[in-house]
Amino acid sequence: MMHYARYVLILIVLVIVQKTLIPFISLVGVTPDVLLIFVVLIALREGQIAGTVFGFIVGFMIDIVSGDFLGLSALTKTIAGFTAGYFYNEMNPLQTLGTYTFFIVVAVAAIVHNIIHFAFLFQGLPVSITEVVFKFIIGSTVYTVFISLILFFYYNSQSKLIRT
């Protein structure tokens, strides 16, 4: 139970980082989604149900803080947590975090998240489908996977310390 309290504290810090610092590293209006990486991390460590629930909590917090499209982030992060939970390894949950499978899971969850998110967000706006697909869906996915390298190298170094 204590580790869930730690997740909530990390969540609060990440929401602040996502809303204040991450916009400064935006490339052509595309930003990485560190909260999505956090949802994937929880789904891979705790399982599909925890990933789904935390996805909803993370998304709902973002909806409240941003005030954009209320419920959209809650929906998309819930679906991303559910999707990432399919890759949960019950026998060794940390194994996926230290392997290249982690990038695949982040990419799959990000693509599912971004397709749903941007399909609703840009509905009815004069934005071309090509721009939405390449700039926002693919661009955001690639940028998020690139940022997940930090977490990957952290878990990789931790697993090497444990083995020695």
C-alpha cells in the first residue's frame, strides 16, 4: 500500500513537470507525454487493473489542471493503461522495464492514446489529417518513446547493480 502513496507523490510532481517544464522542450509544437510513460510504468509493474485505474487518475488530474476537453485525457490515459497492461509479466514484472520491449509498450500505448486523443481534440477544426497524423500522432509518439529512454537506462542500470 505504501508504494501506491509513492506513486501518487510521483504523479503530483509529474503533473507539475508536464504542465510547466515540458512545454519548454517542445519541438514544432509537439511535446512528450511523461505522464503516459508513468501510466505505462505502473501497468508494467502492477498489472492491467492498476494501469487502467492509474491511467484514469492521471488523465482526470490533467483534465482538471488543464481545463481543456474535460474527460478526454481521462479516457485516453485509461485506455493507454489498459493497453500497456497486456504486456504485464506476472512472474517478473520488472523484466519488461529493463528490456527493449519497454519501448514497444510505450510506443503501442502512445499510438493508441494519441489516435484517440487527437481524433477528438481536432474534430471539427480546420486541420489537415496529414498534419494530425504526422505531426501530432507520430511526432508525439516518437518524442515520448525518446524520453522513455531515461527510464529505460535507469532500470537497466538498476538491474545491473542487482546482478553484481
